[in-house]
Amino acid sequence: MRRASPLRQSVQTYYAPGREAALDAFQSRFLSPGDLGFDIGAHVGDRTAGFRRLGARAVAVEPQPALARLLRRCFRDDPGVAIIPALVGAAPGEAVLRLNTRNPTVATASDAFVAAADGAAGWEDQRWDRTIPRPVTTLDALAAAHGTPDFIKLDVEGFEAEALAGLSFAPRALSFEFTTIQRDVAAACLARLAALGPYRFNAALGESMELALPAPVTADAMGAWIEALPHAANSGDVYASPDAARITP
């Protein structure tokens, strides 16, 4: 049997039967009809599609050209979705995107991410085999162009701290991906958000879409929880909001 292409495998994974309902139930704590969500690192657009099912507008930011083309096809008739083919960083400009052609879910603009993955358990087969220049925008610039987001989902493979460095306001809710190979990036993200506003934090491991802590915690406590995770936990998402009810199971 012919193996599916990496792009098709991503579509099959993120649009798997049953995932849509679980995603909508989880994201509904952050978005309501008429709200605006930023999907930073939109990949194949499953989160953007979820934003739209909840009645929220979406800004989908994806730097990989093949994935940006897929997003345009998927949302070509939807005026509630803006697709931005760029990276998000600390300042506008240009940066090098490192592509993993066998696994497009881990394309990155972070050399440190690639170095951290080198030789790490669970990452042995990952190879970043192409580089392309891509434009860089900022969260502030996106907000100026499209409106202040009610929720930002940030999943940019080790570039999360750089993206948050380009954010000068405190959104109502936000998530960022963390990995156990780069716990220092999570610590930098937590420090940045703590400086922006009175955030409390929770987390979900992997793609579980289930909050792991029984109640929101401080940035320091969230950092300690991430530090204590076993390497095999691999990754997850930290959720931040000043409104504890949004991130309470």
C-alpha cells in the first residue's frame, strides 16, 4: 500500500473522526460568536476551523508555502478567515524557516529547537532538510491590522518566546506550546506573560485537550510543573488567562 504524503498524514491526524467535537468543546471556553482568534502556526487549519464553528473570526498565520496554499483552498469562500503566509516574531523583517519535509508539523525558525532535538529521545528520526526565507510579522502588527484578539493560540516549534516578545498587550486568553527538550523556552514565555498581565495558568499534555491541573496556578508554579515532567511527556500547551474560570477544568 502506498504511504500517504506527510501533508495528507497531517490532515488525517488533525481531522480525525471525533476530534472536531472534542476540540470545539475545549475551545469554547476561550471563544464565543463574534470573537476573534489568532491561530499562530495554523498548520492544516483544524484550530481555525474550530474557531469558525464557534462563530469567531480567525486570523490563520502559517509560514510554510504548501500549508498556506492548503489553507487558502480550505477557507477560500470564508470571509471570516484571514490567512497570513508569514512567521511571527519579535520584530517585522525576514527569517529563515527550517523545513522538515517528512514531518511538516515541526518546521521551525529556531536553530536552538533543532539543536535541542538533535540526539534527544523520541526525536531521532527528525531531519530539517530545507531552508527558505520567510517574512516576519508580529502579534502587535496582526492586532493593528485585524483587531485585538480574544484568544491567541501559539504553536511555532521553539519560536514561542520570540513571538511573545512582539506582543505588548494582554489578551483575554492565550496558549503556547512547550516541549520537554526546551523547558527554558516555556520559562521565558511564562515570564513574558507574567509581565504583561495578572495571568494564571493551566496546561494540557499532548493533544489531549484536557486541562491537567485541578485549578489555575501562578507562573512560578506552572514553570515548576513543567520542569518536573518526565522527558517522555514530550509536549503540551500552556493556557493563560486572568479569568480563572476559563482555565479551570
